[in-house]
Amino acid sequence: MSASPAYALRAECRGHEDDVRGVAVMAPDAFATCSRDKTVRVWREAIGDDGYATAAVCVGHASFVTALAFVPANAIPSLPSGGVVSGGRDTSICVWGEPMSGEPVARLEGHSLDVTAVCVLNDGTIVSGAMDKSIKVWSGTNLGTCVKTLADAHGSSVLALVALPDTNGFISGSADKTIKVWNDVETLVSESGEESGAKPSQTLIGHSDTVRGLAIMPGVGFLSASHDCTARLWSRGGETAAIFAGHAALVYSVASIRVGSGSFVVTGSEDNTCKLWNPADGSCVQTLAHPGCVWAVSGGLGDSGNNEGCADVVTCCADGVARVWTRDAVRQDAAAQKRLDDALLAAAEQKAQTALAEQQKKIKTEPPEFLEQPGAADGATAVIREAAGSVAAYAWNAGTRSWERLGEVTGVQGGAHASGTKKHVNGVAYDFVFDVDIAEGAPTLKLPFNVGENPYDAAERFLETNGLDPGYREQVVNFITQNVGEDAFKNATRSDLSADPFTGAGAYVPGTGGTDTTVGGGRTDPFTGAGAYVPSGTSAALAGAAERKRKLFQFVPAKPHQCVVFPTAAFDKMLAKIQSLGASEEELRAFAACASADETSALDPSATAVLTKALADWPVESLFPLLDLCKALCARFDTDAGGAALGAPAAAAMAAACARAASAARVGPNADANALTAARLFANAFQRRSPRSAFSSTAPMVLDGLARNVARNADAKPAARLALATALLNVSAHCSDFSEAPEKDAFVSEEIAAQAASVGAELLMHAMPIDGADADSFAAAEVLFFRGLVALGTFAAKSPGTKASLRDLGVAELAEAVRSHEAFKGGNAVRAAEDVKKALE
């Protein structure tokens, strides 16, 4: 076996409009790919050329296609020439037969969340896995019939499947870090009850993070790829035979290839490389660089099956290109390889220049005229942006009374301050460092701050670094702004200093109004005076805060007191609309009584009983004004004034009506109004315990309906999208931390969290790009993306399984797109995007 495969580029297959997520080799001269552009493409070797051309484009999925499997000829009776099976984010599975064109020959429905893996067994049985933790077995002879559901096949999303070659079984991999072997599907199907708890033949534990990819290694066993940045080779008996460690990021896919009389292992990673490995010793023998993440790899292309086989490798990249690599020097395209190498070099240089520019922006620079005045002390430094455009460091020499040029700044780790020497905390220089005593006898903490810095950033850093309660962020901000002086904020906008990052309308003050209001109460400011913290009744809360160090987030995770709610509606217009929809006199009086009741007085039980009945009886197309009324009434639950009238029955009726409206047909009458008011009611329901409890039971239906009618709807109104993003933010704020011990009375289960996260990812991805929008649209998008990204970051931070799912959905790429978009520059959406990227690490 050759020490180095020496693969080079043979062909670049261009046609997909978004990330290429999966590949299935169909023949020595043909393969299929699937993409986030919602299509499956078939590529065949071009006649008279060493390249590949599109032979078919299969359009049938409503969202991203992320899973693909080959159907051999005659494996499925209705597909004598074979075909492929695809699974997508629209929760469906499509079966495509030759010729690969037109509508799918069958559509398999049944999963409740994204289908993330598919495989085809020896007898034509189709197996699918999804983010709903289930594995479904589908009949190959009666397409569309599910013959078995393993409802909780894994403890988290099922992300990988591969058929066993010698039995009618399969292997599954999951975000729960395990691999399970199911040796005989016939035994599974024969067990009574579709939902019966069938057991795997083996459960293998070895990876320390999500198992993302699986492949068969002929004659040895099977391969696995993991988010722990490694791949593994397993024996048939389930023992680890080799570990392939060398990628710098998540490993998404793995495959084996025949080279001569031997085999190699191929992996694809988020580090933008495909690596080839020697299975005998686990060594890397070649690295193939790509312009983006390598989502999928496959071997077998061009392999005729004889011992002289020289199998090509197919890689699927985030840049929308599928690439074919070969060892055959005759078929290598030197010109294409050079173009790729040049593009990679240019991208690396651009990345380095961008990083340098970003670093230089962090430096406090002065104009050349600054050197005309003396320094504050001997050795004082200044960074000058010189006339030629270069940035140089200068030091004041008191002896010669002149500035001496130290040299050009070509790369920096921190800034310099012109007025003199900075103070250092943990090796980083700051303009201000305050001593803060959290309790008598406790060590003094350092609160650092730089001129021009956003005080919210500094407060968050201080709280996170010292493991203190994030709820004190506002008080720390107030302390900073009071003690550093006005000049310290000359490079910060006024919104940086005072804007509530969730509402954009100023820091929260209990009882104030506005477009949105923040739920929760304030705390007594523990920072008094102009110096160190004076211990008070709140010091015990600070001293007793969690000690563990967390990643330095700015807004994640969202807290319950940060929930955003929609304010009271215009009741006169609402009642007029209700009357036009045919409300009875009794109903009008009851609804008016509910709308006009003062918040300090009890609601009339008879009026709320009429409302409860109407919510159940009214046709779905007429629900939206009632939902608007309910949205306002959510604040009346669990209070002394209205508790008796608004109890569990009213909350249940609201939740059921919200689910009906959210799930109504998109083309039906008042569909847009229903979607908008359902999303707003869903958001407001989380401000009180009783509606939170009721809505937790209908959340799956509400989320499913809003996903179809808002998140995936290209024509959804901006107000509806913002309402959904707000609802998801509030859901995330009440989600338990499933990486620890979940709260016993948590309203948001991990399943709901996973579904909400999927809907949020879909919402924001369909809202991009925003190029070409006017200023008002940009401003609206800033709020939408901020709330949505905080929700996604919170779900990722609180649930390891959901974090893995969001990685799979490409949320890291979405966050980077937001972070680098010029329209969001300097805003909270960028900071939220940075939180999301940290949460997904």
C-alpha cells in the first residue's frame, strides 16, 4: 500500500446554489449530491472529458436536503434501475428512481423534526433517522409504509446511519455520543407494536462528542466520525481498532477507499480539509484543502472492483461545489488544481489582512499632530496613524524631550494608551481597573475597562470571569458609567451606553411602557459611591454566585427576567373587528369587559368563561382578534387581582386556540393575521407561570405551525417574523440547563428546546440575505436577528444535544454571515452572533 495516496483535483462540479451536504456514489461513473438549496443532483462522467456534468436535478423538498443514500438496481421492486433516497429539514423522505427527474416516486412522512440520516438495507428496506431521536423503518415493497418506529432509539438526535453489508441490519450514530448496532431489521419489525422499545444488539461508547458520520470498512468493520475532532475504526466485534486524530475542528464525515490492493480512510471536517489516513497506524498521509467546511466525503467513484482499482474521492463543500479527486495522473486537471490552490492562497491572505485590520482597529491611535505636544511622563507611549497610512508606536523621551519612533505596528495583541502606562489584568492592558470587594474578608476583584469600550461588554466580562450572577450586569454598567468620566465614551454611541439590548428602547425600568417591555423587577444597585463596592444586603447573593467559569458571553444565556412581551393592543379596533366577524351581544359584552378591566381589579369570571368558550368554538379564520385580546390578558394570570378569573381552564383554552391558529392553512382567510397574533400570544404566555404551563403542552403544535406559516414562508410579514423570534427568545429563557441537572418543574423540555431551536435556525436562514434593503428594513432585521440569535445561543448553551443539532443545521455559518455583514456592523446582532459561535464551540 502506497505511503501517500497523492490525490489531486480531477473535477469541480458546480451547479448547487448552497452548501453541498451529502453524497452517494451510484456507479463507477456517477454520483448524486444533496444541498441546502433544496435539491438533489446527479452527476455523470462527461463523454470525451475527464469532468462531470449534471445529468438530473431533483426538486421536491421544501427545505434543506441533508441526507442521501443509494438504492441499488432491483433492491426496491418499483425501482428496477435503482435510484436514491433523500432526507431533509422539511421532515420528509423522498425516493427518486431512474430516470432521475420529475416528482419523487414516493414521499415518506412521519418524523416530527429534521430527517438527518437515511440508508437502504440489502432487501430494499429504507431506514431513516431524525432530530426527534427516532429511527423509522420503511417498507421497500410498499413505499410510504412505515413498518417500525424506534421512538427513542437514542438519547438525542440520530445523525448517522449505515447499512450492514452482511446482514439485513444497520448501525446508527447520535448526538448522545453513542453508536448502536441493530443486527436484524426483521426482528425489529416482528416485535409487537410500532412504538415498542426494541433494543440494539450493541451500544458502543468511545467518542466524547456527537457521532456525526458512519461508513463500512470492508473486511474490517466500520468507521465513525465525531464532533470530538476524531474518526475511529471499529472491529466487527465493536472494539476500537484505530483512532484518526489530526483535524482542528469537528469531523463531519468518513469513508473508506480502495487503493490498489489496500484501503485508506477519508474524513471531512469543519476545518476546511479532507484528510486521508492509513488505517494500519492511524497516520495522516495527505490533506486536501478546501475553501470551506467539508460536509461529506465518499469513496468508490471510478472503482471497477478489481485489485488494480484506483478509486476517486468525492468531497462536498460549504462553497456549493462537489469535487472529485483522483490518483490517476492522466485524469488529474492541473489547471483546475492550480486555480483552486491560487484561490485558497488568496483567501488565506485576505483572511490575514482582515485579521490585521481588525486588530489595528482595536488600537487607540492618534493623528500625527499628537507628537507636537510633550508626553505625560518618561516612557509614555502613543500609537500614531501616520500620513502614509501606516500605524507606528512612539515613546516619549524626557531626556531629549522628543518622541522616538519605536517601529511600525504590524500585528497587535492589545492596545496602547497615549496618556501613559496602562494597568494590566491577566496580561491585558486596560485604561481603568477598579477594585471591587464582594464581601468582607473575600478577595478583591478587578473590574477592568478601556476607553471607548461598550460598558455592557465590560460588565459581562467582569461577571463571567468571576463567576458572578449575570443579573447584576445593569448595576455594573451603571457603576462604570458613573466612575470613568464622559471622555471614556467618546468612541461609543449613546445606544451603546443606555440601550437595553433586548428591546433597543433604553434600560429596563419596571412599569415603563414602550414598543416592547421587559418582564421582571430591578435590583438594588450594589455599587455605591465612587470607589470600591460597599458590602450590603446584596453581597451575600454576589458572594454565593456560581463559582464555575463560563465562556465569556455578552447576551447568552437569556434569563427569565429578560423575556420580551408585546404591549396591549388597541382595544377599540379589536372589538370592532370582533363585531364584524359576527360576535353575539353576550360575547361583545364579555370581551369588552375583559378588555376594559383595570389591572388592579379582578376580572369578571362570567366574562372570562365566555371568552374561554369562544376560543374553542369560533372558526379558525376568525380567531386572530381573540388571540390579540388573550395576548393582553396574559399579564393578568397569577396575580392577586385576576387570579380567580384567569386560571388553568382559561390558560388551556388560550393555548389550544393558539395552536389552532398557528397550524391553520397558509392560504386560508386571515392566515397572516392568525400567524402574527399566534406568535405574539405565544411570546406573551411566558410572562406568567399558569400560561407557561399550559402552552408547554401545545408548544410542539404551535412551533410546527409557525415553522410552516412564518419561518419557511418567503412571504411572511416582518412583524410575524419578529413575533416568532421574540417567542423563541422567551422559550429559551425558560429552558433548563440540560448540561447540568434540569429543573424538576421546567416548562421547556429538551425536546421542545430542540424543536424551537430548529424553527429559529430556519427563521433566520430564510430571513437572509438582507442585501438591498432600505434603512428601516435593516433596523428591523437588526432586532429580528438579535433576538433570534440570542435564542439559538441560549439553546446551544443549555442543551448539548441541541447544540449538536444547531451545528448540523449550519447555524455557525449563519452567525458568521451576520457577524461579517456590513449592515449589522457595530450592532447587537453582531455581538449575539459572536455569542452563538462561542456557544457552538
